[in-house]
Amino acid sequence: DIQVTQSPSTLSASIGDRVTLTCRASQSISGWLAWFQQKPGKAPKPLIYKTSSLERGVPSRFSGSGSGTEFTLTISSLQPDDFATYYCQHYDTYVYTFGQGTKLEIK
Amino acid sequence: VQLLQSGIEVRKPGESLKISCKGSGYTFNNYWIAWVRQMPGKGLEWMGVIYPGDSDTRYSPSFQGQVTISVDKSIATAYLQWDSLRASDTAMYYCARRGPDYFDSLDVWGQGTTVAVSS
């Protein structure tokens, strides 16, 4: 089974910072990578699918990139609403494996 | 487009339970539904998926044999079921829809169902 590992586990940053979260797969996943944002007590919110495609309504400060086994989520200028936990996910038709999450905290 | 999940459940160890996820606003039969567990203070874990059109069901190896996923097409509802709950099943459970296009991931999520198992 393909494993997905996120880093760092926690990231402290300030409003306006540019931040990059990383997701690594145990083998090549050919772009089948999504990102979700979750706030306490809420369901996950889809942000990005197919490595770099933004879900409808997601602000353009969010972007995704990568290939093979290494992927990133970048937030170009942190806003107060962005402090949350972010999960990457490898998926195909029958598998939906999540990373362990990166908690983005206010510095 | 909406997935509406059943409400909070409190059970004792050994009891059975079936929680639900009702789809609306789209053609329910044509979209995979996934179930995701989140234990208190922990991350997201994929449990399994079902295709309502033909009930094709796949489980994560971690959950195979531990739960049963089913669907009732006539009422556009998917289910997650336990025959004998354990305290370790205490968690929030989400259902989510796989989007319509080839590369879509889980694009619509239910609000979650809290399951508490305690003696």
C-alpha cells in the first residue's frame, strides 16, 4: 500500500507569510494528490485535486504542485482564516489514503 | 449538492450501530461515497468506499472486517455499520462524495456523525 507522509507536523507562521507544506508518497502516484483544510469541529474542506487544480471557490493564494512522490501546497500570503490543519491525500478509484496532517499555527 | 448525516450516537461496548449519509441535489447512484474516521484529536483515516449504482464496495485494509458499508439506492442513503462496538470506535465519522470527473477527489462532505462508545 502507498503511504503518504506530511511535513512538518506543525508550522508556525505570521499573517502575510508565504508558507509551503510538503507531502511525500512512498512510491510514484502520478498526480493523484489532493489537499484538504480542516478547522476544529468542522468537516474537511477540499482545496486542491489532481495535484494543482483548485476546487471551486478556493482563493487563488492557494496553489499545489509536484510530481512523482513529492508534492507541495503553498499559501502565498497567509490570512487569518488560513490557520487550520491541512491534509494531503493520495487517491484513485478505490483508495483514499490521507497524510497525518500539518497544523498551521499563528506565530 | 449535500450529504446529510445522522445524529450523535452513544452506545455501550458490544452494541451494534448503523449510521447514515443521505445524498441530495445530485444523481446519488453515479458517485462513489467514502467513509472517513477521525478519532479524538487525531487525523483523517479512510475506511472504505461504495458505488451506489452497483454496490461495489472496497475497504481500507485497516477496516476490512471491522465495519460494513452499504447503500439503499431507493432513498439515496449510504450506511456505515458495526456489529459489535468497541471503546476504540469512539470517533467522528464523515461521509464524502467522489466528484464526477476522472481526477476528482472527495468534493462534498457530510457534517459528520459523532459516535461515543462507553460503558
